[in-house]
Amino acid sequence: MKQSNFSLRQGRSRSHDALPLQRSDMPMDYLVSLENYTAGRTIRLPENLGPTQSLQGFDSTYRNIIDYIVRITYRIWETNDREVEYIGECYSLDSQVFDDYGLQLGNQKIIADTHHTTAAFPDIILDAEEVIWAGNDQVGFHTSHLTRISGTNTGSSRYGNATGKTVNFFVIANCVALQNDIFLEHVLYNTSAMLQQLGLDPWEEAARLAKNPPPGWPRSQENWDQLRLATSPAIPISQAEPISGFDPDAFTREIHDNVWNGDQSAIPNSYAENMFFEGVTERTFSGRTTYRNYVNELRSVFPDLQLQVDEVYWMGNELDGWLISTRWSAEGTHLGDGIYRSPTGRTCQLWGITQWQVLNGVIQKEWQLFNELDLMMQILAA
């Protein structure tokens, strides 16, 4: 790493006005895709780094946006001489990261958090399972990176002393990058699953954190508004740029509204009968009936839940199918008994990221994370 280049990058700032995407920014094929990049998951880092793509301002070592996302992750987290400080070259000085706890500012905070995690899990592996991307090197690349994290807890962490236990859970990070810098990120870890795998009670951890809050928690109304509005188009793409035939934007918005706010009448025709689902804690199952039960479990706790779609982007076509990333947020009053203990009457904030595999207008697979540990903290604080 050239020290002069590193010092220059460390001082570089970015505007936080990330531009919303348009329909023309969505890739219409899978030429640049994780499946092609990793040769069908038989290898993690290929010898052939894939087709070249315009990456103005990015380091010349990267050939396309998939290569950039996968290799910076590997370089930071997994190489023998793990380059955590390289975060200073691929996150802007004033980067904004929305996570479970609120808004984290600056690449130095990311560097410190990464050192903390690698000390707690020295053998950690971050294995990419999907990267949905859109955009370009002028408006910014938007990427939705689903990663499987595994490792053994042999060091102390913010959750206590080393447990010696092995964890395996997933994270979804939605990032916006320009000129080798990620300057905006919405990231959710399956933290409640990780805590259970460590042998810890998520409710006990939520209670401890609510009494001694991490930076950014509780989030302010301003930060909540920022989280929801970031990269969100003033008018949905499906309304601003209507098309005939299948429209991923219209489809995504209609399904989320119907399933989470409406009568769920869209489920039989829009979800495959044996659809696969993986979500927060250890929720992994198959079948749309089980999926409906899961949704109703949450809606019964927050009967006035109002969910909105904040951003949608996708890649694909009608022949090959679609990969769709959706960032959403919701507010609801904790009025029902159930998975989140006795009602408190508190208005709670939920936000999440969902990835879909869609074929012939039917959802085949869904991965969904939301801020569950933060939600527990909100309930306990009430």
C-alpha cells in the first residue's frame, strides 16, 4: 500500500446527497454478477476477475463493481496480513453508516469496530452469497451485499468474555460508492442469532445495552428521517418511468404494501408454494403458509404497523429472472402480546433490507433482516 495514496484517501470527504437511481441505471443481464464472478460458488476469489466495467476513480486493481465489493471485504477481513486500515481507502472520511443502533459517522469508527470484531473472532470469514448492484461510476454504484459470517469467539467483545463458541449468521449491507469510496451504508447484522449462538440471551443483552447505550442510540427523529430518505426517489420509478410488462419497482412496492399493510391477498400468486425464507434470529423455513404466519406474528404485535418502501433496485430480465433489493422502514405501536413480550404502548421504529429471487413474476427466495435487537431495546426502554 502506498503511504501517499493512503494519506490522500484518508482525508477525502464526500457529499452525502446520494443520487436516487433511475430505471436506466439497472443492469439488464447477469454479465457482471456474483454467480459469474465466483463460477457458481465453486471458488471464492477467481483467477479471472470478470469483464471490465467503467470504474472511474476506483483503484485500477478492480475490474468491476462485484470484484470491488468482494475483494475489499476479503482484503480487510481475511487476508493473512489483514488490512483493516485499508478501510480508510474505501470508506470516505465522512462516511455515514446507518446500523441497528443509529447513525455512525466517519471511517475511523468503522476501522475501530472492525479491529474490535477481528479481535473477538480472529478466524472470522465473510463469504459473499449475493451482490445485487445498480448504477454506475457517475451517479454512484448501489450494492446490496449479502454475506455469511462465521468465526470462533476466542476473544472478549462488547458482549462479554470469550465463549469459545462458533457462530454462523448473515448480514446485508446496502452501500453507495464513488471513486473507490463507500460514503453511505445501511447495514443490518443478524445480531440476535449471533447472540443465541454465543449462548447469550438477546433480551438480557438488549436490556444491558438499553441501560448503557452504544453510540447513536436511541436515534433521533432527524436520524430516523435521514435513514428513510437516503437515496429514496421523490417519485417511485414505476410512477416516474412507467413501462408495460413486468416492472420490478411496481411489483416490489405492491407486494410489500399488500403483505405488511394490507389483506395479504397477493401471497398465493406472488410467492412460490415452496418459497425459501431466511430472516432474523433463527427464522429459516419453506412455504408461503409459514411465511404468512411469520408476517402475522409481527403484525399482531404491531396491529397499526405502517410500512413504506424506501428504495428499490434490481438486475435481470424476464427470461433470466430478477434479483431485487428493497430497503424499507415502518412504525407501529407495541400493542399485542407475543414474541416481543407484554404490550408497552410504545411507538417503535423498524427498518429492514430484503433480497428477492424472482422468476416469472413469482418470488422464489427471500432473505430479510430488520433491526430486531434495536427493537427489543426500544421495548425495554419503554
